[in-house]
Amino acid sequence: MDKGALHTPWAAGTWRIDEGDPEQVVVDFLGARCHIRFLPCGRFISVRQSDGDVVQGSTQIGERAQRRCYELR
């Protein structure tokens, strides 16, 4: 699979599906490689490969992202 274009507030980069774990993606930007797993409600966990630093966050789509999350049952 070809690498995809990645656009972040910090820099451009690339992304691809992790060959060893198709549930996560690998991103490369600013000289760092991170493994990202997406969670329900637009949340994610990112682990930087070089030092294991973990960041948790949430995605925002558009200017006015919805603030509430409704779990599917």
C-alpha cells in the first residue's frame, strides 16, 4: 500500500496502515514516527516510536466540531 499524505498543524508528512497491526496507522512527520490507534468518539492514542512517549487526543473536523459523543449500542 502506498503511503498517504498527512497534514497536521505542525508539518506535512506521510501515513500508512501498520502492516503488523491493521487496527493502527503509522505516521511520519518532523523526523518522528508515531503509531496511532483510533478509539471511539474521535479519540486516539499516539505512541512515538523513538522514546515511547504517549499522547492522547481527539480529532476535530471542521471549525465547529461536535463536543458530545454518543456511543453506539
